[in-house]
Amino acid sequence: MTQIRLSLLLLSAGVLGLFPAGAHAMHRRAPSRTMEIISTSEGGGVMARQPNVVFRRGRPGGTTITVRPESVRQTVDGIGTSFTESSAFVLAHLDRERRREVMRSIFGEKGANFALSRTHIGACDFSVEGKYSYAEVAGDRKLESFSIAPDKAGFARSAYPGIVDESYDLLPMIKEALAVKGAQRDRELRIVASAWTAPPWMKDIGAWYIPGSPENNWQGTGGSLKTEHLPTYADYLVRYLDAYRAEGVSIWGLTPVNEPYGNNGQWESMHFTPETQNDFVKNHLGPKLHAGNHADVKLMIYDHNRDGLEKWTDLMFADPATARYLYGAAVHWYESSFRVFEEVLDAVARKFPKFAILHTEGCIDDLGKPAPGGILDPVRYRESGWFNNDGFWWNANATDWGYSATWAGVVRSDHPVYTPVHRYARNIIVSLNHGVRGWIDWNIVLDSRGGPNHVGNYCGAPIMIDTATRQVYYTPIFHVLSQFSRTIRPGDTVVQTELNPAGVRSDALYALATLNGANVLSVQLLNTTKQPVTYHLQLGDRYAKIRTAANSLQTVRVRL
């Protein structure tokens, strides 16, 4: 009788959806063979197909990835990239058909099919000339002068001779992406918007930013909101959402400001502390979003480096008057070129499991700074660079802002030379394994120098275009991001993965598994070594023996 009651209880739980679909499938039927194996590698494969393999009964041991589909974690919001004025400017150098081809490769079903994205509210460092807002009239508390005209003004050929389409700009770029999405079955594009600063007249410094310098240990500032303009700035953000909605663009997510700790006044910025942002959200922005019919917008706090996240969540997620308005928190990766700070992600997820964490910005910053012995080392390689050179992206050739920094507070050991592809793939895999729901790259397109950037902060992008020759270079990072995006979709769930790296060094392999609504399991494996690795994929009491290429990202898909 006890066994019968237990069986009925389990059946009822399944009908009510208390167990994930994948768990049912594993109990009903073990997989007999892989459904698809694809690989992107230094050896030249771009989402290249490998032969499928069969599953056998047993537990052979050795290098093993054990996936437990019945152990479900967070739901995924998507993988994606960003719209910036700089990206739009570079694309404006292409004729319309060539540009549409690039946009289809980014957002189309047969391309990367990115479903999550980010854009900036007003000027940022990746603006062509910077220093603009949507409310330029000082003291205009009612925002009667508010206009998003700068986002659709275009670029005059008289000022920029290489421009082909003078009407193209940030908002037209976003609309073109939505048009690409609208022509296919998978139409979803979730856009997160972030302001780098309020208009200067709302801030205590009365300026976009005050630069730092080596002489003063780079202690510049972006300033803070004046107390009297807390409600004005909240109105400004709501007006932006209204204006974009009127243009047919619905903003899915919002952060109060990008990088609230500032950037030492190197470009547009504005400071918040956890306390001042808590007050701003609780008493100004949150209520105005709800009163202005934007209660559905996913409001996220922080939007800065991972290592500092916990201080903000401990205050803001724990304040019920603030938390009622919040979807979660946004993080960046710039505090280390290799650490993911999974201990911080785990701590936040453990204390506040109902809130999301999204990675909203990461890129190859300080592009062009030489790494000893790398491709950019002027002693060894005088003509090689990163443009149209896959070797740069697949090997240890990059340094970031902290590599040679000498000012106080920089932990130099957190900023070693690194491999760009590894940094991206490792961060995505480890982040999603530790509670992150979405991952967004910064600047989908830049020119061959890594700009334009009005303060010289040149960075790598998944797609780089020589604006003089119109050559389009899809970097290995683009192909790796595409592979993640095509096989991890919004609504998929992360499931438990255990990696036993027996026979290889502990940091050689990184694995992640997600499950979709059709019971298709996608297992991602990053191999950072220069050797192929043979491993066993273990599902229940069955395993498949699989070989992954050297220096590669492999995706194994299995229907459960």
C-alpha cells in the first residue's frame, strides 16, 4: 500500500509540473545516441559537426562529465550582445545589403540568433563624440526639452567621409535588429538599457566627468545626483522608456546607472552608493516605473564588477520596500581577467534565491596593449595584429586595464595575460553554473582599431570592420558566442553538472549543461589545452565516449 501511495504521489507531482520535463525523460528512457555534436576550435572548425556517438551501459570512470537533468537550477534569460552608437557608426560604413547581411548573422535564426542585448541611455565611452543626453536644457525639471533625437540623427558624410548610410544610428540599428527578428519564428529580443550618467545639470559636479591623472592616482569623478534632482532623474529614465516604446522598441530591463562606483572620471559616469541607490529605487524610480505603466520592466541594481555585488544585494534585496520593484542585479567582469567570483554569485543566490543575476557587460578591454611573447609583442611580431588573425583570439595575447596598473587598490595577480576566447567561454560556463541567468557581451561591432571611442578606450568586439576597405572580420569570439546562443535559449534551465578532470590539469576543462522544453540537453565543454581530450559523458547508468578537439568549444546535444 505504501508503494502504491508513493507511486500515485509521484504521478501527481509530474502532472502538476513539480518535476522538470528532463527528469521524466530520464526515468522513462535513457538516450541511445547523441543528437548532435558541434565544435568551434583553433584548428579552424566553426560550429563544425562531428559524428554522433552511441550511449552504452556502465560507468567507465576517467575524465567524465556527469549530468543530472533531474537537478534543475535557474531559468536562462538568454545569451547576447550590445547596441552602441559606435557599433551603429561602423555599420553605417556598409551599404544596406551588406549591413543587413551582418545584422542577420547577429540576430537571425541561421546566425547567432542573440536573444538578449543591452544599450546605453545617452552618451557612453563608446559614443562617437560623447557628451550628449536627452535633456540638454539646464534646470528643465519638467523635461519639456526631452528628446531621443541624438539616437536617430545619423552621421553626416561631410563630417565623416566614409559613411555610406547617413541615416543610420543607434535607434535605427535596434529597429533593424527587431526587423530581422520579426521575419522569423524566434522573434524574442530582450533589451537591457543603462545610463552612464544623468545630464550634467542634475549632478553635483555640473559636468559629464572630471578626469583623473597619474599624478593624483587617477582619482577623477563622475559626480553624483543632486538631492533635488533624484525625482528628475527618475522621470528622465521613465521618459526614455516612453520615447522608445513610441518608436516601437520595448525595453525589457533597466539599471539605474552603469558602474555606480565610477571609472575615475575617464568618461561619462555617475556615482551611487548602495544606500543612495536604495533610496533612489525605493522612493523615486520604482514608484514612477509602476505609475508610468512600466511595472513589467525588469529593474536591476548595481551593474558593476562582480566582486562588489554582495554589499549591494545585502542592503537592497533585503529591504522589502525596495525589493518589491526589483528583478535582480547586473554584473560586469573587469575586476579580473580570469576569475569569475563564483563564491560571490553563490553567496547572493543562497541568501536571495528569488532574484536574478545577469552579466550585462564584458569585452576585451585595452585592446592593443602588448603581452610579452604574444602576437602584439613588437620584438617578436612586427606585422601581426588582432584584425583578421584568429591566432590572436585563441592564444594568450591579451592584457586588460589592470595588467600594468600601478595605482593603489589594484591586485595585479588578478590581471595576467589571457586568451580572449577562453575568457569568454569560461566566464559564461562558470557564471551559468553559479546562478547567472543571462550573459551579454559589449559592442557587437567595432572598427579595426577597436573603436570609435571618444576617449581612446579601444576594445575588442565579436565583429570588427575595417571602415576603409569595408572588410568584415568575424572573430572567433563571435563564433563561440554564436554557438552558446544557438544552443542555450531563453526559457532553458541550467541543470547540475559534475566534471571529473582525471588525466588532465584541473583548469583544462569547463562544462555546463542546460535543458530545453523539448527535452533536449545541451552540454557545453571548453577545452583550454593544445591537445584533444577524450572523455565520457555520463547520463544515469549510460555513457558516451566523446573526443573534443584541442583548444575548442564543443556542444553535445542529446534528446532525453
